[in-house]
Amino acid sequence: MSDNTKKTKPAKKAAAKKKPATKKAVAAKKAGAVKVTSKKAATAKPILNGVPDIRRFFYKNETPIYFMSATNFNLLGADEWIKGFKFICNIECFGGLHPNVFSPKNEMPHDEFESIEDINNYLLQHPEVQSYIQSRKKGGKAGKVLFLMFNEKTEKLAKKLGLEVIFPSAKMRTFMDNKVNTNRIAEKAGVPCVPNVLTRVKSYKHLCEVSKKLGKDLVIQTPFGDSGHTTFFISNEEEYKKYAEEIEQEDEVKVMKRINCRGSAIEACVTRHGTIVAPLMTELVGFKELTPYKGGWCGNEIFPDAFNPEIRQKALKFTQQFGDQLRKEGYKGYFELDFLIDQDNGEMYLGELNPRVTGASSITNHAVFALADAPLYLFHILEYMDVDYELDVKEINARWAKQENVDTWSQLIVKHTEDTIEYVTAAPGSGIWRMFDNGHIQFDRMDTHRRAVESENEAFFLRITQKGDYLYDGADLGILVSRGRMMTKDFKLTARAKNWITAIRSQYASQLIEDKREQPALIGSLTK
């Protein structure tokens, strides 16, 4: 029984029996020498007051914390902010040179990977990974783990190793990741969506009936999909027939009016003190030089005055409203929203929700505003640490909204765009590459940090596809990150961007597989 619940004898005329304070007691009180009489008071959790305390807390952290995924791309640099933070990856992007990346040296027999979840489940069952986690236990505890993607099996495997998954449950994330459910959450939050109807589609004729008010140019999204794989643009029956099977197998899809829009992305974090919102970024979408997927995400830019003040204010307001609704739904932590900006009338609509860290997280967390305070993921992790804290979210959002706190960066997600299967015989290394005036590039130096890029003639390349891997339609070759913009004002690739894409592709050598072996089952991006 604790001190707070112990029964005590009734006080008998306590006031009358109270002894006068001695001179020694008075002096001790004045000096601040207060005796602790409660176990609760003696073990009270420290309260962190503001960003400086939070930064110091993580610099002194003793809890093992891991990010486990195919690569360490999404949380690049987290090990520099958090003592004891390690990456556990299936793909060794840095060839063993990154001091805080652990990858199993020996491949364990496994089923063919069909998703990032499969990769994480494989890692959690790998003896080398298990031994590594066991060796780093502190106070008998294995620590905490973040994933880009995970499912209920991942949760069970992590729990078996004593790891705490520091994200909302897989069940909740799956529910919110459903584009139909996202739409309904947005409605409750008062965040506008593109005019749409949520419905089952049985045929093209049925589609025309249920979407009559939306016009003939439509966009259909199935509940789940990655980087444009399940977003279909339909204006006639011929286009519909191409995707009829995928559309008609769903119980419900989102049918939208097709608008003339530009994509944008914004990341945020639901905390106990409110929703922290990072600046709005532009998105690179559907460029054939980068991705085979029409409507597929292939990069981001962040730069001052990327959008006019009205658009930025709307994005901040809508993201806070959405984050507050997520909190009501029981969600906490990191999330990303895609907004669509109608070029004809200036209206802003919600595109989709990613309830996790994303492919845009690297660019968000390395911009000046984040480095001056703390990366957004730090506030996410803080929600899952056993510590109380105070934070003025309104003040942070106001500071991050100032354009002088934003510097200019671009990232390009380079995919294999040919419908071929090829065996890779040579691949460029991760690190800093330099471009010469003639458009050719050369490896300049090894670095694990993109901020080591000094000018627009340099770029940080994170290699994903390595020598000995296979290329297939949509496979990720790697990520290019550079200072400056990679798109023009009218959202086309700059000449510099095209030069970098061509140059980095030229560093790969491969052999065409003539027998047309079956394409690997893993589709989509390893980054988002």
C-alpha cells in the first residue's frame, strides 16, 4: 500500500497540539532545506521546460532507440540528435561506413519481400539483429523502435524482443491510411477535400451515374496505394477499362472531380500540447525522368516564399485542425498531409494523409527552422518517452512560419523507369558528388549528412540499388539531395535537375535479363 492510500489515525486537535517552530527549523526553511516526506515527491518525473531542455534531454538519453526499415533515409541525421539512436537496415546504403547503421552481414533464408513490412519482420527475426538489440540493453530493457511501415505481426515480433513500438498501433495507422477514412476525418476536422463521392463502383456506366455531379474528367483513388500506383485518371470508358479490375474489387473508392492542381506536402506532429506544423513544401510528381508512375511522387522542394502568404496560412490552419482531430481519434505523433492547390481558383484541398514519417521527412528535418530548434521527429519521440514536458506550440509554429527560417533544398527520388529487368554490375556510392561544367559528375567525398553539400554544384546521393541487385520497373535507384531548386516557377524540371538525373544514372551499369524472369514482387517505393 502506498503512502497516499495508507490509513492513518484521526488527528486529535492537531492545531492545538502543533508545536511552535524552532529557530533551527525556521532557518532551514529560509535556506530551502525542505525534507522530502513522500515517495511520490521523491520519485517525481522531471519536467522539461521548452526546447533547450528537450534538446539536452535527448543529448543525455540512455534509452536505446532504433529506426528499423529498408534504409535509413527517412530519419537521416537522427543519430546526431539522440544519444543511443541506431539504424537497423536491410540495405547497407553506406557500404559499412556509417557509424550508426547496423545491417545483418549474412542473409537469412526468407520468402520474397512484397512490402516494407515484410522487410521489417525479416529483420526482427534475424539472429544478428536480435543479438545486436540484446547487446545494447540498458537496465534490462531493450528500448524503443520506430518503423516507416509495420503491421500487427511486426508489433508482436518487436514485443517478443522487448521493444516498445513508438507509434500508434498498426490497426489505427491502417484505418487512417485508408483514403476513404482520411476523407471522413477531414470532414470532421473542417478541412476541405476536392469535390468527391465515396462509393463502390460496379462498372463504367455505374461510375457515370454516381459521379454525375463531378463532371466527366475524374480521378479515382482506391483505399490504399503508394506514390501514385492506385490513383487513376479517367475521362472515358477506354481509360476506365485499363483499371476496371482494380477499381471494382474495392468495397469503396474515392471518386474526385479532376482539377488543375499543384501538389504540396506538409509534415506535422500531434503532441499533448497541440499540433506542431512544419513549412509547406512543393512536390515533384509524375516526372517521366524520375518515375514510371503517372501521378507518382518523386521528390520535394523547400524554399522561402514557395507559396503566397494566404496559401501558407491556410495550410497551417488546416493542418492544425486535422492534427487536433487526429488527437480526438486517439492518434499522436508524426504525420504528413498532401494538399492540392487548384490553379484555376486558388482553393486548397486535402489530397491524402500519411500517418507516419515519410519520404519528405528527410527534407523537413534538415531545414534551418528544424536545426535552429529541433527536428520534428524529436517531438514525436518525446511523446513516447517517460518524461513530462512543457512546450509553447503556438510560439514554435509562429517561428517556423517565418520565411527567413527556411532555406532552399531539393530532393529527387530516382527510379528505374524502363519496363525491363536488369542485373546491376556497378553502382555509385553514397556521399557527396560534384558536377563539372560539362555535366559530368565525380564522387568527391564520403559523408553521411546532406548538409555537407556546400553549393548547387554538389549533391548528396543516397544509394539504394547496389551492385548485384536487380532493376525492375519502379525500383528505387537512390535519392539525390542538393541546395537550390530543381523545378522552374511553372513546375517543370530545371536543366540542372535533368543534368543530375542523367549523370547519376550514368554511374549505373547493368545487364539486360533476356529470359524475362518474373518481376520481383516488391513494388513501389522503399522511401515513402
